Amino acid sequence: MLSLVPLLIIPFILFNLGLAGLFGTGTGDPFATQMFSVQMMSGGIWMMTVGDLLIVVALLLLFVEMMKSTRTSNASIVDHLLSTFVFVAFLVEFLLVRSAAHPVFFTLMVIALIDVLGGFSVSLRSAGRDVNLS
């Protein structure tokens, strides 16, 4: 049952928790808060912000969702439907909530769209291989 839950709901919830001020400095953009920085051999400084980490987490979850979409069962249909609902929630919040007009949120929404489109594509492709015409 837990495998039916679309994992991209996690970044959606984390973004909204960040907007609520549950992490960050409390002033300004909570997703621009620097988590750490590393001095590179080139002399440049690479830093990771909260928004960057949230995008990386979403990309890792997208990989897991793509692996889940290779299943050919009735459960995969429910999983795709729920993933579509998550994308619609992203889209509605992006269009209607002022603070969701943020580059990190937009990137998360595009990741959710790729999950929906990729999930359906992978499922159709793998289901086509299961069809046996004899």
C-alpha cells in the first residue's frame, strides 16, 4: 500500500513547510539559506542551499518513481493517477499562491510533470512488450 504513495509529495510538503517558516533563518527566502560550502581545487567555492538540496531530493525520488512505473499491474494505474494529482496540486499552487512563484517550486513542478509523462510513457512501453500476438 505504501508503494502506491507518489514520492514527489515529499518535496511538495517540504516546500510548503519551508514557506511556513519551519526551516530557514526566518527572514527572507528560506530556500536561499546556505547549508554548507566547499573550497574546490580550482579555487572556486561550491555551496549548497536548502533549495538546491530540495531539488536533489526530488530528482532522487523521481528516479525511484521511474523504477516504480516499470511495474505492469493494476497498482501502477493507481500510482500514475496519484502522481497526476500531485502534479495538479503543484500546478494549482504555482498559479494561485503568491509565494509559490519561486524558482525552486517551479523546478519541483517540472520534475512532477516529468514523473507523470515519463511514468505513463514507461508503462505504455513496457505494457506493449507484454502483449503477445500469436
